[in-house]
Amino acid sequence: MSDRDFKIESEHRDEMLERVKTTGAISMPPELFEQLYLAPKNHVSGQLRHTFGNPTPIALSGFLLCSTPLSMILLEWQGAGGFGGGANVGSYFFLGGLLVLLGGIGEWILGNTFPATVFLTFGGFWLTFGATIVPGYGAYALYSTSGVAAQGLDEAQFYATFSFFLVAMTLLSAVYTVASIRTNVVLFVLLLLLIPTFACLSGSFFAVAQGLPMKAQKLQHVGAGLLLVVSLLGWYIFVALILSCVEFPFMLPLGDLSTVIPPRKDESRKQ
């Protein structure tokens, strides 16, 4: 190989290495990162975020395909009804459960702890909700006064007992709402509305247990209305994510808050 050829090959190699370094050093702006992952940009080693797809829309789609029809069922539109919209129990398992859990695992792999925690717990919520409705799990049968395994319990105890699960979801939503102050405006409002949503639905079950059907129905409709608003906000975020994933020429604004509220200072990084 001549000196000239060797020089050309060396220059070509150096150019390729520089391209690799530049590609690996691409830094996503905080507002774009938050738009795609619904979380403040954090420091995670590796290039997994540049290798794998974005799991956030997957989880969000599973949640919305359960919350949207459930809100309409609880509003009793077109004669719909029944405990928990039992006719849609399959969606609670294979959409709200499966897709949200898969999205949560994907977020965990990428190092996005906050959305991973949110999605995994809500995936568990839909699975728990679906299992409660399925007769084979015996959740309701234990409290049925006509059941063999009634053990002296009644249906009122079932509704009162299930209500405390919704109380816990209310507290969980409150924690997520505080954390979402560093994400975006739409997600913050969505999580904020989940607090009265779960509270109203919990109150509805308590009213049923106390033999107050009119009050129960009113609380159910209020909770369902709030859940419908939550779903509409979720659809807005979902559309924004999908448009961003296909690099649409414009982006729907979510109201980025990650740069408005500064992160906690990490003294160890200064050393």
C-alpha cells in the first residue's frame, strides 16, 4: 500500500470514528425528552434510549382503551351499566393489564423510573379490577348471602371492603401528582383529576354499602365524568406522542415543566 493510499484510508477511518462519536453524543433537549417519555431527563448510562423504541405510547394506549369506555359505562350512557362494566373484562386484562405492564417494563429498561412506576402500578390496577369482576376468582361470591361460602358476610361488606382499594388508589394518585410537577401541564392535570375520580368512586361504593342508592349513583356519575375528562387528556398526550414518534412537522404542546422547576442539585457530580 502506498503512502498516499495509507493516508486516505487513515483519514477515512478518522472521519468514520468522528461520526460515531458525534452520533453517540447526541443530546436530546429536555423538553423533547419529556415530550417523548413523560419524565424529566435523567442521567442514565448507555445508549438504550437510542436503540429501543419508545414504550410510553404503548402503555398509554392500553390505559385509554380501558378508561374511556369505563367512564361511559359508569355514566350509564345508552343503557350501559353493571358492576365495573363486566362485559369489557377482557380489555382490563389484555389492554389495561398487558399493554400497560409491557410499557412499564420498557420504561424500566430505559431507566425512566417515574413513568415505569406509574405504568406498572396502573397495569396492576387494571388486572386487579378485572380479577375482581371475574366470577372464577370468587371475590364477590365470598360476600354473597346466597353463596355456599357466605360465612355470614353480606354484599354490603363487599362494597365497603372494595372501596378501600379505591382509597389507596386515591393516595397513590396524590403522590404521582406531586411528582408530575416536574413533567408537563397536561400530565399534571390528568393525575390531579384522578384524585377526586378515585375518591368519588370510592364514596359511591361506601354509599352502596350504607344503603344509599341515590347518593351512590350521584357519586358514580361525578367520578365517571372526571374519568372521562382524564381520558380526553390522555388522548391528547397520546396523539402528541404518536406525532412525535413519526417526526411530524409540528408538535402538540404539553406545557413542559421539567425546565421550569429546577432539579435537586447532585453534589457528587461536582467532585
